Amino acid sequence: RKTFRWMWRLTYLSVIGVFGYTCYVIYDDRNPEPQFEQDPTKKTIVVLGTGWGSVSLLKKLDTENYNVVVVSPRNYFLFTPLLPSCTTGTIEHRSIMEPVRTIVRHKKRAVKYYEADASSIDPDRKVVTIVDNSEIKGKTMQTEIPYDMLVVGVGAENATFGIPGVREHSCFLKEIGDAQRIRKKIMDCVETAAFKGQSEEEVNRLMHMVVVGGGPTGVEFAGELQDFFEEDIKKLIPEISPRFKVTLIEALPNVLPSFSKQLIDYTENTLREEKIDIKTKTMVKKVTDTTVEAEITNPDGSKQSVVIPYGLLVWATGNAVRPIVKDLISRIPAQQNSRRGLAVNEYLVVQGARDIWAIGDCAVAGYAPTAQVASQEGNFLGGLFNNMAKTENLESRIHDLSSSMNLNPGNSAETAREIEHLEKQLRRVKDVKPFHYSHQGSLAYIGSEKAVADVSWWNGNLATGGSMTYLFWRSAYLSMCFSTRNRVLVILDWLKSKAFGRDVSRE
Ligand code: FAD
Ligand code: NAI
């Protein structure tokens, strides 16, 4: 009984502790300290983008040492791993967005933010041209920002490989607007299929949801879509439910090519059990407003053309280089062979350029284009810049002390000791190791409350899939959410969609 009483007290204290800490975090978030003004004597760092790389850099960077200017057309950070859940309303989109204004308000020195696209970078004049492409424009829509140091973290755009009709007729899944468009279109297809007198052929087409690209984006979206259908649409509109079908098209012999063989097999079996039709070795060649034209490679190597009618088409075939990055590549002779982004060295410096660094999906550093890589690169660069500022401060202190030693030889022994101490510090600060990526593993949701995980475990790898992995997936992503606010909202969304079902109203 005594043990029980102690356990009870401990639980009680932990609950109070967690509650108190959450209240403190919320209070601190709402009442940030006053900030210093920008200082014209400090160097200016211009950061392009508000994605995984740039925001992680901003978090780490000590703004006391620099004036920081952020430019991005998106005035929020987006937690992309939960974006597929927004397409069906499992999670509401605002739950995975964090305003950049809130993020920069917590820095010591004021950070300037401009909602704009960087349209060109002039590495010789060290200026970035920015353009306001938002709906509401003022009289000034374009201007230049000078930089001392520039960080390019603009991510990537959707790859279409120039396949005709893709841009005009399909939905992508990269931004909040894409997820909202998909959510609206799913319900539009379903409601149109239920329209009085709709022909059988048309119902079949409208209820056919086609996903092109069997990478993690395509697989996660297909899983979410099938869940939405099984758990909500089927119950609410049973008369057309037998016609609902999800097809996942992949050009390679299997889906999730970057995962281990065991998890690929597990994923494909699970998707088939969920009644998702997987078409591998199928390359989409053309898209029209109602059909996808593809070429299937048969087991004997022969090719066969197929025409697949669809209601909703989601295109998830990976990344392509953004125009701003292509433009910068064309201005730097050493980058002429760069095809997939800005080639960087082991300190993430853009090769052949002065004072320009690149991080995340727009940089080619030899790693996969993932959030994990981008955030580690941002964090590394933030640390590197902090070190550079410390180095400059120490060097200038040593210089001042050496000069004073010449002027006041009386204090020379004490000053010499101080210089020696500072020089030791300087050697430590200057000893910066190159960027090293530490892979924590890969996770993907595959539908019906199952997930797959390829994670680093001790010195080896652990490949696992199923319902327990799904709980791990949820807790991992919850812990990685940007803020306490995001975490609370995501938990509430999960509870809400479980208790009341997903909202099927079409906004
Ligand atoms: P982004 O996060 O894409 O940010 C780019 C920023 O640059 C944006 O703010 C954009 O508005 C801005 N920008 C664009 N053009 C300009 C311009 N001209 N000027 C200024 N700013 C500009 N990775 C994982 O590791 N795990 C996952 O579970 C995972 N899930 C994903 C799910 C989905 C649906 C998607 C699409 C991706 C997922 N990824 C995941 C990949 C991950 O999101 C990317 O690798 C990551 O976002 C790259 O970070 P970034 O900072 O380079 O670019
Ligand atoms: P991807 O590049 O990983 O996969 C795209 C797939 O589309 C490829 O398998 C390719 O063979 C296929 N494809 C290309 N053209 C095709 C065509 N014409 N017809 C049929 N199939 C075609 O792209 P994805 O999934 O968008 O991911 C981009 C990056 O983001 C990757 O690095 C990925 O690891 C990361 N990501 C990670 C997630 C996770 O860890 N859970 C989730 C989503 C993305």
C-alpha cells in the first residue's frame, strides 16, 4: 500500500510538473522579451526560405552577432511529414503551420522578414532581387537586398519531367494549398459521382483516385486516402462506395525504393490488403483532363500501352530544381555541371561562389532530399556562423590587447597571459569539423493504422512495420512538431477525427 501511495504521489507530481511546464512554455511564447534593434556595424545575413533548412538555421543562429533578413513567399514553417494527413482532414492544415513572425520574435535581435520570392541573385554585387507575388501588392513590388552572407534554402519544386498535361490536370502534394485542393477535389469527385443519373462509366471514373509516384509521398497519400474512404465516405455515401478505387502507379519494379527489401514487401502486401491497386513498372507518358496514358513493361520485357480514366490525379514523382537556383547556377562558372541543385562543399559553401551557402533540397551535398538532412544542415550552418562571429570577436580582442601591450609595457605580463588564454579559445573555436549527417532512420505511414520504419538501432539497422510502428510514427512526429501549440493541435485533431469522423464538407 505504501508503494502504491508513493506511485500515486509521483504520478500526481508528474502531471502537475507537465502542466506547469506547458503553462510556462505557453506564457513564454506569448510574452517574448524585448529585442535589440538591427545594428549597422554588424554583418547582414540574408536567408532565403522558411522551410526545414532555413528555420533550423534561424533557431540555432545567435542573432546578437548579425543582422538577419528572411525572404520567403510563405510566411510560415510547414511540418511536411504530416501534410498527407491534411488531404483527408485527419489533421487540419493550421495545426502543422508555424508563423515565421512568431519564430523570429523570439530571437535576441530583431529579424526582418519580407514576404516575397527571391527572383535573382547577383553574386558579384552581393544583392538579391525580391518580388512581391502575393495577391495584394503595394506600389513597391520589387526591390534589392544587399547581403554580406547569403543562405539559399529555397527547397525544390515538383518534378514533371516535361510530361504533357501534368501541370494542367494533376494535383501536387508539397504545400498547404496543394493539400487543400486535394481535399476539396476528393469530395467534389464523390459528390459528382453521386449526382442523379450519372452513368456507370462516369461514376467509375470519378471514383477512381490515381496516384503517380510510389515514393514515400505517393504511398503515404494513398494510405490516407484509403483510410478516409473506409472510415468515413463508405459510411456516409454507401450507394457509390463499391466503385471507390485507389491506384498507385510506379515506374520502378517496386514502391518505396529507398526502404529495405523486407519493408518494401510488407508495404506492398499491406497496400494490396487495403485494396489499393499497385501498378509497378508502369511509366506515365501523358495526362489528359480525364485519363492517364501509361506504358507497362511486362515480365517478358514487352511494352504495353494503357489508358486509365481518373477522377482525381495526384502527381508525386519527386523534386526538380527551382528557377532561382537554375539562375544562380548559370551565373557561377564552377556550377556549370550542376543538374540537381547547388553543389556545396563539406561546409555547405556553394562551390565557386563567395559568401553563399546552400542547405536542404536545393543543395547537392550527397544526401537524400529530406527534412532530416535539411534541418541538420541548417543547424550546422547556424553553429558555423556563431563560431565565425566568436572568431572575429576573439581576434579583435587579441588585436586590441596586443596594441595596448605596446602602449603600456608596465602591464605586459598580465596582458600576455590574457592573450594566451584568448588564443587558446580561438584555436578551439576555429577547429570546426565539416558537416556530418547523422541518419536517424526513415518512417512512412502506409494506411490502416500501420507504418514502416527503417531506423538506426545501436550499431545496426532495425526494419519494422505494423501497428506498433504506427504508434512509434505518431509519437516521433509529435515530438518533432515545431511548437507546443502545433503538438496540442495535432493531438486534438487526431482525437477529433477518431471520435467524430473526418469532416466531409467541401469548402
Ligand atoms: P522546404 O521545406 O521546401 O522550404 C523551402 C522554402 O523556400 C519555403 O518556405 C518556400 O516558400 C521558400 N521559397 C521557395 N521559392 C523561393 C524563392 N524564390 N525565394 C525565397 N524563398 C523561396 N522528409 C523527411 O525527412 N521525413 C518526412 O516524413 C517527410 N515527409 C514529407 C512529406 C511530404 C508530403 C513532402 C512533400 C515532403 C516530405 N519530406 C519528408 C521531405 C521534406 O519536406 C523536404 O526534404 C524538406 O522540406 C526540405 O527542406 P528545405 O528547407 O530544403 O525546403
Ligand atoms: P521520390 O523521388 O522519393 O519518388 C518518386 C517516385 O516516382 C520514384 O519512385 C519514381 O520512380 C516515380 N516516378 C517518376 N516518374 C514517374 C512516371 N512518369 N510514372 C510513374 N512513376 C514515376 O519522391 P517523393 O515521394 O515525392 O519524395 C521526395 C523526397 O522527400 C524524397 O527524398 C523522400 O525520401 C522525401 N520524403 C520522405 C518521406 C518520409 O520519410 N516519410 C515522406 C515524403 C517524402
